[in-house]
Amino acid sequence: MNIPAVNQNSQPRLVLDGITKRYPTVVANDGVSLRVMPGEIHALLGENGAGKSTLMKIVYGVTKPDEGTILWEGRELHIANPAQARRMGIGMVFQHFSLFETLTVAENIAQALDERMPAAVLAARITEVSAKYGLPIAPHRLVHSMSVGERQRVEIVRCLLQQPKLLIMDEPTSVLTPQAVQTLFATLRQLAREGCSILYISHKLDEIRALCDSATVLRGGRVSGTAIPANESNDSLARMMIGGELSECHLEPQQAGEVRLNVDKLSLSTIDPFGTTLKEIDLAVKSGEIVGIAGISGNGQKELLAALSGESASPRAANITLLGQAVGRMNPAQRRRLGLTLVPEERLGRGAVPAMSLAQNALLTGARQGMVRHGLIRHAEVRRFAREVIARFAVKCGSEESPAASLSGGNLQKFIVGREAMLKPQVMIVAQPTWGVDVGAAQLIWQALIDLRKQGVALLVISEEIDELFAISDRICVLADGRLSPQVALADTNIEQIGNWMSGNFAALPSGRAAGDTAARIKQENNLAQA
């Protein structure tokens, strides 16, 4: 347990008493109370949709409570808006980014600052702060060219520039590397020693136990308990969150079938000056197997996804083969007609249109699944399909008519994964499947992918969570600086080896075989499977 240097008998920095927030279809917060001391790192735990983000938005002035009181350093307070919250010393890192894609990093950060600062001075401060906290970002880089992980860095640095008294962090490490997480933890502990209070939302229970002094657990919008995380196990914290035992999923051994997705010597330049060029990518995914791709954000994941989905055309049609057909020059719609489905890493904007209902979002990718006949939309079928996704994947929402933007991040992720899984894919590509998802929902998503594997679907999973890939993959490889390592069976590698490969060093394998020899062996196996 981390013991802050600040006297714990001092006055609480923040007290919430009986906070209630109602929406037309749900009570997000129901009489929630908690207190945070100066220098305390306080965790807020709960399932997706438990009310955590709503509560933090109330503290930050984004949302106003219907009932209850907020005390800030002993004084009752009504926080009118985020600008007032920032002036008081409250900063927040949101789970869903609030960045303008056409602006640079510095221009985005300038929008959130309450004081004017010369551009050169701000750029220097961004460089200084990002380097100090181990989250390097280029001030003049355009946000639209950045990966999800890089955008997260912008949000964190933006907040740290304000030197807050209370720092609210909503899933801040979802797409950070393990090394960056440890650097961030060191920073947060230093901030706590200096007296800054931290409210920390995360579904990563190991993080909570390692970092936080205390925890408040929400279930169904109410406080279901409190805990000292260091005195708990992951299982006991999970039970407090979900009110029961956590189900486990298991990857049973099975024989893979024919190659359904094949990438052959794909080299693809990027027009983005901050992008990553793909170099001689060889990849094969077979029927009835899950291939995992690990790697640090910004090493070519975005470019590879664009190439596989059809957003970017390949130099040659034969660079990418889908179910035996050369598709490298086909667009996304043509590839979907062949049986490809995709879960992108960015939920809002790519995975779903925020203002559209869940039913409408189901139609966007599922139009060919009986939802359109003779050019006319079958609205009843669209709603039925959306309701089935909601029920099968335990999506917490008002109804299939709820806007995508109204769902918590984890529930929207379950809907998108469910939608793509239920479109009867032959090949499914999933990026960051459990980013910002609670432990129960993560198990549900993993089981859904494993079930598709049992049905013979070929699955490619791209994730920065090495533990996740080791839980659900048959074979695993690493993308580093636009190069793909050999694909190896899980039995032939380990987490440490994959971590080493993430630096781009593919020279040696755990068994002592040369990387080139293994790559040749795998390619030979793939050719035999295709034959």
C-alpha cells in the first residue's frame, strides 16, 4: 500500500455525499458517497455501466447531479463547468478522447488551457513535460495521424500541464506499454507525495492493487463496498464488482484448417509523415485458429489494419489473399462480401457512429445479412438483430434505439464485437478487443472469439495487452517498426520473449532456431495447408 506523505488527519480534499444522477432510461448514480484525502490515490471500481464515468464527469463539471452535495476542501461547491473545475485545480483524463483531429497536439492542448501561452513556449512545455513523464509526443504533429495510444498520451500530458490538486484518470493506461505504465505510476506516486489527490478508474485489477491506497466499488450505480486494494486479491475485487464469481474461458487445443487470410511480402509506404511503412509482411491465418499480433502502439498497427480491411490498397492484388481470392486491390465492401468482418481499435467514429442508434449502427455493416431486400431496409429485421446482439453480449443500454454515444465504453465495445461476430464471418480481425472493458466483459468477449474459433472462423487479434494474447491465441507474433516477427505457437515462446521482440529484435527464438528458419517452416506449412 502506498502511504502518502501528507497527514491523513487533514481535511478531505473532496467529499461526495448522496450524489444522484438520473437519465430517462437509467439511474447512473444512486446516492453515491465517497471522500478523497490530499495525497491519496483512490480507485473507483465497477463493471461497465456501473456509473463511474458519470460520477467523475459530475466532479469535473461536465454533468450536473440531480441530488447530493460536493465539498471541495471543506466548502460546499456547485461546479458549473470544466473551466471552473480546472481553475479550482481539478483535471481529468477522459477514456474517450476529446481531441480535434485536424489540429496539432499543441493546438489541441492550447484549447484546454485557461491561460494564453505563446506557441513556442507551449511547444517547449509539452516537450518538457512529455519527456519528464515518459510519454513522448511531438507538439506539431497532427492528431489525425496518431494511433489510439499516442492520442492517450496527448490527453495525459494536457492534464499534467495544469498541475492539478485533484487528478481524475479514466482508464489512462488502456493503450500504454507496460514500460510506459510503470513510468506513469512513478509519476502518480510522486504527485501523491506532493499532495495531489488522484481518482483512478481502471479495469486492470493488478494496477489497482499495485497503485491505489483505497477503493470505492460501484455496482448498478450504488456503492457496493470499499476496500484497501493491497489487502485484496484480483478475485475478491472482481467479486465485489460483479456480485458473484468470475467465469473463466479456456482455449481447448484443436487442429487448424486451411489458410483463409494470407499476406505475402506486403510492403506499403505511408503518406503520413508520422506513419509507419510496412516492410515485407508475411502472415497466414487459418480456419479454426486465433493469431495474435503484439506490439507497441505506433509500430504499423494502423497501417496493417488499413491494408487488411481495404481502406488502403496494396501494391499488388496478390499481396493479400482472402479465402483464396486476391483482394489486395479490393475495397472494404468487396472484402466484407467475401466474409471479412472487422472490429477497429477506435470505437466511436470507426466502430460506431456516435449519434446513430445501435440498430442503425448494426445496419451499417450488416446490410447484407437480410436487413436489406430489393434495395429497401427491413427495419424490423434491423431492430431484431440489434436486440439479439444486446441480449447475447449483455450490453447495458436503454434499447436498440439508444444512441451509440450514450453507452459506456465497455458496453459499446461489447456491442461492436457482438455485431461483427454475429455477421457469420469467415475471417474476423479484431483490434484492441478489451480496451477499457471490465473483467467480466473481457471474459465474455474472449469467450465469443474462442467460440468463433471453434466454429472454424479464422481470427486475427491485434492487441497491446500481452496477457490477453497469451490467453486466447494459438500463435503469436510481434509488429515492430513496420516489420512482422515470425509466427510461433504459444508453447514455443513466453511473455519475456515477446516483450523482447517488441523492441524489433527478432534474431533469436526461445528454442534457439533462427528466425528465418522458423519463418520458412511456417510458410511451408501454410503452403501445404493451401494445397
